[in-house]
Amino acid sequence: MFRRTLLAVVSGLALTASVIAPATAAPAAPKSQISGTAANPGKSEAQVQKAVDEYWTTERMAEAKPATASFADQITKEAIDKAGKELVASQPASPAKGDVSTNDAWFSYTTGKVFYTDPRGGNWQCSGAAVNSGSKRVVVTAGHCVHPGSGTAWMQNWNFVPGYQRGSVPRGRFYAYWFWSSTGWTQRADRERDFAFVVTYNNASGQRVVDAAGGHGLIVNPGYSNFVHIAGYPGNRDGGEVQWYCWGTTDKWPGAALQRLGCNFGGGSSGGPWLRDYQPNGLGYVISDMHGIASDGSGYNAGPYYDNHVRDVFNQAANQNP
């Protein structure tokens, strides 16, 4: 049975006291750039499919640990464009050939689970979602689900399983062709830039991910007050084996360019889409992705604010093909 939950937004966190500093010139705010790389350099599509399929046995999938970002990740006070005009960067799309994107309003094949190997050690799982684009190949997830942050190597054996449910792979497995993120994450581990877009190869049946599972739309510069449905596979709900939803109205995380909602979703929900205008057909508009959960026990979850830089990164991925 598909599970659902309703968690209300609770009142704002207490702000820390300000500290008076000497009157010296502030350093220039860092400016994030587009960061990207081939996910499997030197390997053909067939080689990638074979290697990933052989690696991700049923046992390894079950043993993969739920990933989460630490709230020790820094905020570097980049001048994020919070005043940009709202823009629809992509419209939702149903699967091809009359297939459906959902069984009911609380389960979407468009949302799924991400599996990967961290080059520092261990197999891990996140959440993610297909996003419609010209190539029909893009998956959105958290930056920390493709790169550990702060200059280390990109993740390996990466794949996306749309509609995952208790070990099932109902629409096939989609393999990483190219990773796109922000230097704000890959060089600075800045939680305000914890997002990524992954261009994928076809599944074993020769389908592109949006053709097989449908694709959400994408909105940037959405403001901070949005009624959203957050989807994902939190490890503290059914062991991360079932797709869960939380809904409510976001607000701004104090002192940071982050969306906030009190869902109490734990590790494994990382990268799950924050969906505005979510419809009974299982499709909506992504306005953020799951960064992580507060360490103070408040149950607040956070997602990066999607500004024009996010759109620029998405545009790099949107029409890319293997």
C-alpha cells in the first residue's frame, strides 16, 4: 500500500544573536559557475549498461545506505538572485505511447530512487525525478547525490530507477551519461547550491526516461511561499522502500536562500522533488530538491532556492544526447 503523510509547517526557528565585527571591507561574494563532466568517460553506452546492471544486484540495492547532507555544509552567502522573475523553464510531459505516470495521486513513476557508489567508499541511495526537456533524458536530484562536494571525485555506478517500490524496477534503469551541477556545490559544498541535473542513457528497452516515466516541469525564481508536495524515499519511513509524500506551504530558511518545510524526512529523501501544482496524474513543477534535515530535531527539511543559475545549469543538460 502506498503511504502518505501530512505534516504542517511550524513556526520559524530562533535566530542567533548578531556579532559585531570590525569595519573592514567584506570580501566579494563568490559566484557559482556551471560544473559538469562525463559520468563514465571512455565507456560506451553498452559498456555502462552492462557494468551498472552487473554491479547493482538485488542485495546491493537493499544494502545501499540512505544518503543525507550534513547541515555542517557551509553557506557562503553567494549573491543568489532572489528577485528574478518567475520563469517556467520546462512543462510537464506524460510518458509516450499512452502509458501512465501514476497509479494514484500518491505514487508517481516520474519520481524514483537513485543508486550510486561514493568514490570515498560505500553504496548509497537518494531520491530523484525525471524532468521534461528537449532530449527527454534529464533527471533532477541533489548535488550531493552526484558529487561529495569540495573538489572530490564524482559518484560512480550511478543510475535512476523511476517508480521504485520495494525493490521493483517497473520502468527500467537509467544510466548516467553526463553530470551537471554548480561549482557552488562541487567546489564549496554550499547547501544553497545543492542541486544537479543528470543526462541519462536509455534503459535496456531502448526508452528515454521521460518517454518511459513522464517528466515533471521546472520553475525557477518561484519565491519562498509555495504550496508543494515533496516526494521521495526517506529512510525513516518504511525503511526507504516506499515512495512518500509530504505537503504544505514553504517559507524561507532564516539567513539562507533555502526553501523550508517541516516534513521530518530523513536520509534517502535527498534529491527528491519539491513539486508545485502537483496533479493527480503524478506530474508537477519542480521548484527545489531535497537538501537535508535540520540537526536540531525540529524536523525541518530544506531545499535550495532555484534561481537563474539553476536554469542555466538545466539548459546545459536539456538538449544533450549521448
